[in-house]
Amino acid sequence: MSRRTHQPAAMLFDLDGTLIDTLPLHLSAERRALADYGFASLSADHPQTFGAGILPGMAMLAEHYGIEDLPAF
């Protein structure tokens, strides 16, 4: 008995935004984290951290908002 393997016609890799847009959740998490440091809202020139990775994104926010205690952030 031969075994047939199915070859997909296509593959989809969701690099964010294809199936689910998580940018609003990402910004909400940043707002909540910054609120712990007394920032009521994101600045008009808030840095684009989406896609940068967790630690680089945290470093960008810490530098932009003047947060010195990065390990706690």
C-alpha cells in the first residue's frame, strides 16, 4: 500500500497584520507600562518600537521617556 503525501499549494507566514493586527494591543501594553512611571499618555513623538523586539523596544522607550531603571521597566 503506497502512502500519499499532500503537498500544500501555498503557505502563509503571518508577520503580523496579515491575520491579526496586534499593533493596538502592543501600544496598549506600552501605555500601561509607561503609566506605572507616571506617563498619562504616549508622547506625540513616541518611538516606533513595534517589531524591534522586547529588549530593544524597552531600551528605546526608556531612553525616549527618561526612564533610568530599565531592569524594572
